Amino acid sequence: MKTALAFLALLLLAGRADAAQLAPHRAIYDLSLLRVNEGAALQSASGKLAFEIDGSRCEGYTVNFRMATRFRPEEGSATLYDTMTTTFESPEATELRHQMKERVNGAVREDVTIKMTRPAADAAGKAQVSTKPGAPVEVPAGAMLPMQHQLRLLALGAQGGGRDDSVIFDGSDGGKSFQAISFVGREKPPGSIARDTENPAAAALRANRAWPMTVSYYELAGGAETPEYQVSFDLYDNGVATGLVLDYGEFALRGTLTDLVLLEQPSCP
């Protein structure tokens, strides 16, 4: 299963994007089953998602992500998927290092490291995948890295919202690149999201504005009409997301913020 929120968890639009300030933070979400399609043979799903971002626009960003979800089918035993990733993205968006380990019922199913470099943010690049030595993955020219993309969407929100169509490389799924089609809605003023104003875990966000966003990820080749998966959320102007919906087609998970810690903001010269 592809772990979205790489989140979610999105740069460098001229002018406005440079003004975006992502707050280093640690957020924890409870996951629950929001929807299951008829015939999916899934009885229940629950788990937790932890997301920590540290760094700044001048030193780069490090994102730690962990998602543990227990799926119980209509027949048979439950399966626990536990995925952990660490991703570093350089400030110039010319380097990305991604480490991922996935366990299924406690046994390691995948352990991979991907390193991508390119001469400039809009240039083509190459990614080395630890499980495929000697066979670098081509990264298309203009592909955006995750934090690049998040800042781009924040800038789009500040400009009134709209649609964005970008190619994304986040190091997941064997080093594939994806087409991400995003819709950013109109600004939600501070304190206007009832779900968050009533949630003590979101108290630190009451003075921040936010924008509703939906990002759909498609295979880059083949012209697929149905996305691989889709994420929806409200993204605050400091980069904290609430109201998560992770839609995998046959089923969808809801992510409810249960804890938020704002970390120290590094200073940039």
C-alpha cells in the first residue's frame, strides 16, 4: 500500500512561495475506517499515523513518518502494516534521501533506501535504489519534491486557490514519479473550522488560517483515469494538516488529530 502524506503531507512559486514558513512540528493522528466499498471484503481498519517535520527553507527539511494500521477482513485474521520512513530534502530541491522500512505482522517485508540528485530544481535527475544497484531510476525534469509541492500549494492558497498539476517524486513506491492533480479551496479564516476549534489537540492552530485541499496521485504513464490514491485535508498556513482522508479506492481512512507539538523554529540568515 502506498503511504500518502508524504503527506501530505508540497515549491517555490515565484514571490509568494518564498514567504511560506512551515512550522517544525510533530503531529499524531488516530486512523479509522471511513468508507469501504461493497465487495472489498474488509470488516474494519484502525491505527495511528505520526508525522514529524524539522528544518527550514535554508537548511532543508527532514520528515519522519510512521503509519501503523490493522486491517481485519470479513474472514480470516487481521493484518498489521507498520511503515516507517525518513526523508531529507535539500533546500535547493536538488537532493532527496528516502529510507523506508515496512513490516507486516512484525516481519520486515521491505527495507529500501533511495538517493536522488539533480543539478537544479527543474532539471532531470537520477535516483539510486538500494534494492536495484546499478539500475538508476530516471526522475523527469521539473518533478517536484514533497516539501516543494507543499509550499507550492500553500502559495496557491494564498493567491485565492485553484488547480495545480505537477509531477511528484517522493522516493516511495520503488522510486516512481507520479502525476499529482491538486485542488485548493478558498481560505478558511482563523477559528472557522469547527472540528478543530472543538479539538483540544488543535488549540495551537486557532490563530492560523487554512485551506481545504485534495491531491490525487496518478501513474505517470498510461493515462489512467482513476488515481492510485487520493488525500484530502485542511492545510494550515504553518504546514499542519487536519481532517485527513486517505482514499485508496476500495476503502478510505479518516485521520483525526490527537496530539500536536510545535518544535523550535530554526533561524535562517
